Amino acid sequence: MFAAKGDRLVVHGAHVGDHDRDAEILEVRGSDGGPPYLVRWSDDGHESLVFPGPDATVHHDA
């Protein structure tokens, strides 16, 4: 997984009825764009350090 500051991290719901969550990537702390990522979640503004799993995708800033 590769990301840069300003990209969006989307974590897809794991169960029927679960909503996707998205966050702005504030900082990339891994080497060569890899995790972990410091993110700000769009639903509540909380900032956290994330090691994304297979249910996550990165949407690159156009």
C-alpha cells in the first residue's frame, strides 16, 4: 500500500449494514509511502495512527 499526505484512506465496512469510514492522511510514517499513517477521520475529527488492513484502500489526490 502506498500513500502520500493529503490522500484519503477508506476502510470498507466488514459486515452488511456497516458503513465505510474515510480519513485524510496527515502524515506517512512508514518508508516509501507505506504504513503507518496518521489520519483524521471525517466522521468525528479524531486523529489516530493506523496500520490499514486488507479492507482499506487509498484514494490518491488528483
